[in-house]
Amino acid sequence: MVWQKYPIESDTVRKISEEFGIDLLLASILVRRNLHRREDIKFILEDDLLFTHNPFLFVEMEDAVDRIHQALEEGEKILIFGDRDVDGITSTVLLTQTIRDLGGDVRWQVPMGDDPYGLNMESVERFAADDGSLIITVDCGISNKQEIERALELGIETLVVDHHNPPEELPPAVAIINPKVEDCGYPFRDLAGCGVASKLVWALLFSRSPFYNQSVCLLNVRPGNDSYFIEAVKLVNLVETDRVVETLNPGMVGLADTRLYRFLEGEEILVYDAGPQEKMLRKIFGPDTLIALIDLKPEIEQVFPALRGRGSSLLALREKSRIGKYENSRLEEIDVLANLFRSFVHRKVPALNEDFPRCLDLVALGTLADLMPLVDENRILVRQGLKVLNSTGRKGLRELLFQKNLLGKRIGTTDIAWQLSPSINATGRLGRPDTAVNLLLSDDDAQLKELAEEVDALNRERKKLGETVWSRILPKTRKNLDEMSGNMVFISDSSIHRGITGIIASRLSNTMKVPAVVVAHFDGKAVGSVRCDPPFNVRSFLSNFEDLFFDYGGHDCAGGFSMPEEHFETFTHRVRTFAKGIEPVETVEERLSIDAELPPAYMKPELITVQESFEPYGEANPPLVFLARGMKILQADLMGKKEVVHLKLLLEGGVHKWPAVYWNAAPRLGRDFQIGDTVDVAFRLGRNYFNNTETLQLTVLDLHRPEDVHLVEERPAE
């Protein structure tokens, strides 16, 4: 294995360290990970929800909110229709609970048994027969054009809240909230379905405040040399909708003759520190000019007491602005005021700073389970969600944590990936996602225990099914790979349960290092899953066969489809032809990317704060890898349950001794290194919990005697 440590510019590191007040080690990791844009740094250093994007940037968000309010006011029946995976289940719970809390007549539905993915005709017809009038799809719907058209014919309107790649022709919904839809207005495309649902929740909570759909006009006057600069912005739902800037000399023009007059006409004018502002306006336009200003300063200082005594001007506040330091250009004072007003509203509206954060445990679960990249605002949503999860008041999650022996432990992304997500996912894979939805919605203590046990039992059954199928199909894969020109694995087996096609496809793709298609057969249908790694694109691949499918959909690296059984032979032939044309990805020697080489002085327990600064770890944000040279192997013990294949080490580095684990490395002991050797070690740092005791522990990824290390210090060719 080659160790790769990208070179970085020391001047860039020093500049980031000074500008953002962080130590040089943290700054160097940011640069080495190519995270030196201000926007990137913001989402590493900040975890306040103020730094997430405003839901009303979705151009159709107001339409969605208003349609839900109409349903609430008129007592309409509302159906939340979700998907059967973790993302769909959490999205369903999230929106059902919110609309229920708002007093809505709401029910929910997820695909059961062998139901297809997405909204189906039968559900639409049944809801119409029950006098329903509003369907909200979550984590699905963007591809359900025919079903939504049928709903319209039956007098049912639909809101689509989804994150899947859209088809060329969108469904006729009242509003579509999907960051992947072109011209949707939203700046971040990689929200999970539950992330998109949470944006609608935030907007609904905000809409209960007096600020909803109200035009807010903010004004600031500042002196120049012989003139004055007047800046004003209008905000609607905290989104800037208009701006005017004028430079005026005193006594040269009347207010009515300026662009400012038309901008301010009919508006309440809000300023920060009204006394000086009014004085300057009268100096510009004359002492008799009628000017009515509303002073925000007293209310802002009441909400943010720390601002008292820090100087009354926006200029003084600009120098201390957390938001401002991440902007590419220096903020004008009017921008400081706008940011201050947004912060004020966030804190002033209890639903936004108390109720909304409580739903983020579900957002963290769904985002991590759906393998969304942990970049941009996903980092903040998941980080805040993990905090909520670790102190969760959601009884269903507490019961599930108890079942998994996780209650009281510090829950991280690994626990979700290996324990919580598979358990919740298993309910959908085996056709019982309602079990997980009921668990997360219920407050009944007796029912919760029963539901959590059922979720756990379904997960055990899913594991057993998966292992049985895996052992049966694995011998076939080499022959199948050859049939697909070495570029794809295509497995079809009538004994495969439709609920585990995705798991098997993922495992095949990871094992064989090629795209994998796994197909199950039942009730006259063929239903399959596709998994891959970039640059192969699943949705683009499936679009080649859309004439054969009932339906299909997915992300760039994962998707699914269903078709009539009679189309399957044609599908197989066409996939085999397609596979011949796939350009094979060039195999390169495995490389381990080093984030930082640590001098001995840095090998101390405080290093964990740097490791945890980059949490949460997951898709597009792997855990940090450190390199420490000259560590001494003090102790090495063999370990393993069924086979003795792992090593438990004690390493000496700096002035500390470090417990370490080295997975699958037992054969290397005595061959490549031995007790007493001095070695260079590539490792991850984490916390180990055992017998209610927490200790720091290294996870060794590779180690060598110094003369055997192969370290490359240049970036690979683009």
C-alpha cells in the first residue's frame, strides 16, 4: 500500500490559521483536504443552524406551505406517502408528526410487502374513496407523473417533497420541493429526502410566526466625505428580494425624487439605533421631512444581551460578525443588519430554536443511511441531529437504542451505520416498514417494547436471508462477470427476496469492483437493484431500458426498477450488450491518504479535539488519517472470536503510550514487524468504550519499519 501525503503551501496554512483563529494542524488538514474556500471552512467550523440555507430559497416553498395551511384550516384529509427505507421512514415520521402537531387530519402510508417504490394508483384511488384531498409524497413522487395526474382527476392535489433525480417531464403537483430540480432556487443539491422534508417542517414552523410572508424593509445610513450612503434591503421570509443603494449630498434632492422613496413607500422602516439614523436622514432631506423609523436595537439587545456595551454601530458589530468572516467580500453595514435581523428572528421564534432542532435526530438517521455526502449544510444538520440523538426524548429511538445496548453510550456515525440504520432498513426490506414508522411515532410504552423487538427480529431475519443468498450466488459471479465482458455483475435468482436485492448488489459491487445488478422474481414481475461507484451513473444506465420498466429511479450510485416478467429476457440481452461498451476503470495501486504527519510533540490526548472537529464522518468525508513516525511496539497480542486474525497493540509515541487495534494483521506479526520494533504508523484516532470506561485508542491502518515505507508526496495527475 502506498501512502499519499499531498503537498500544501505553508503560506496558505498560516493565512487560514490566522484568519479563522484555528491552530496550524487544523488549518493544514483543511488545506490538504482542499477545503480552503470560506464556504467549505464554514461548514467545518460551525454547527449553528443559522448557517444552514433558508428553506424559502426553494421557489415553490411558499406554495407548499400555503397549500398545507389551507388543508389545516379547512379540515382536509392529508396523506403522507413515503418510501420503505430509512430515509423514507424518517421523512414520513417527520412530516406526519409535524402536521399532526399543527392540528392536521393526517394519515401516513409506506409501501408494504411487495408494493412498488413510490406512489401507486391503488393508494390514490383508496384515498379518494376516503374523501382525501391532499397527498404529500416524501422521499418519492418525482417520477410519479401518472399517479399524480390520476389524483388530480379525482380531486386530490399533491405536494412532492423528494430528492431523487427528476425525469424530463415533471408531475403536475401544486409544488415540487426537490433540490435536484433545475431552477428550484436552492443552492445545495445533496440533501437526503428527510433533509428536504425538514426544510418544509422549518418553513411550516416559521409560517406560524408574524414574520411569514411579511415584507421587512431594513435601512442604514452612513456618512462619506461630503455625502451620505443610504442602503436598504427588503426581506420576505428572511430571503432578500430587493436592494437599493444611493449616494446623496445634503440639500441636493428631496426624498420624493429618489429611488429610495419608491423603495420605502408603504413600508415600515427598520433601523439599528434610530437616533443617529434619523439625524442623518434629516440632514440629507431637510428638518421637516416626515420620517418614521422603528428601532431594532433595544429588541435585539434583549435577545442578545452580549451585544450591550459592545459599541452601538453596525461598523463595530461587523468586525465581530461570525457570519461575515465566511463571506468572500467585506460585508456592508446593511448586510450586517440583515444578518443580525435573521439571527434575531431565529432566536425570537421559539418553534425555530426549540421545536425544529428536536426533529434533527431523524434527519441525521436518514441522511447517514442514504449515504448523502457530509458536506455543506448536511454536516450541520447531522452534527446537530447527533446531539439530539444522544439526548433523545423520542421514545421509540430510546427503546431501539436499549435493544442495541447503545443507551447511555455516545452515539456516532458508526453506530448509526452499523446498528440503527440496518435495523430500520430491515423492516422495509422484508415488507414491514410500518413497524419502524409506528415505533418512531408511538408514545405507548408497552407498544414500544414490542415494536422494538419486532424491528430487531426483522433485522436478524434479514441478515440470515442475506448470508444464505450470498453463499449461493458467490460461486456464480466469476462466470457472470465474464459473460458481462468483465465490466458488470448481473445476478438473477427467483429465490432472492426482493427486499435484499440492494444489499446483495452493494456487496457484489464492493467485492468485484464493478457495477452490480441483482434481480428478484415474483408475482409475474422482475424487480431489481443497481449499485456502483463513480463514474458509472445508475440513473443514466437505467434510462436506456425505460421502455421495459413499470418504473425506475434512484441516485447516481444506487437505484432500482421493476418490469413485467416477459420483458426480462430482452432486458438481460440488452444489458449484456451495454456491458460490452463500458469503459473499464484503470486499476491503480491502493493508496492511503495521509491528512497530517504528526511530530512527537503533537502525539498527546488533545489530538482528539482535532479528530472530532471534522465530525461527522461519512460519505465524502472519511475519518482523518494521521502519520506518526518512530513509534515503538511495546506489546502485541493476538485476538479474534472465531479466528485469531487481529492484533491488539500498545504503542509508544511522544511521551504517551497508546492502546491500538490493527484488524486482520495477525499474519504480519513476526514477519513484517515484531515487539520492540520502531515503526512508522498510519492510524485513525477514536474513543473506545468498555465496561463503562472511555479511553482513546488508535486504529492502525498500516505500519512499516521506516525503511519499508513507500510515501508519495505529490498530487496524482488530474
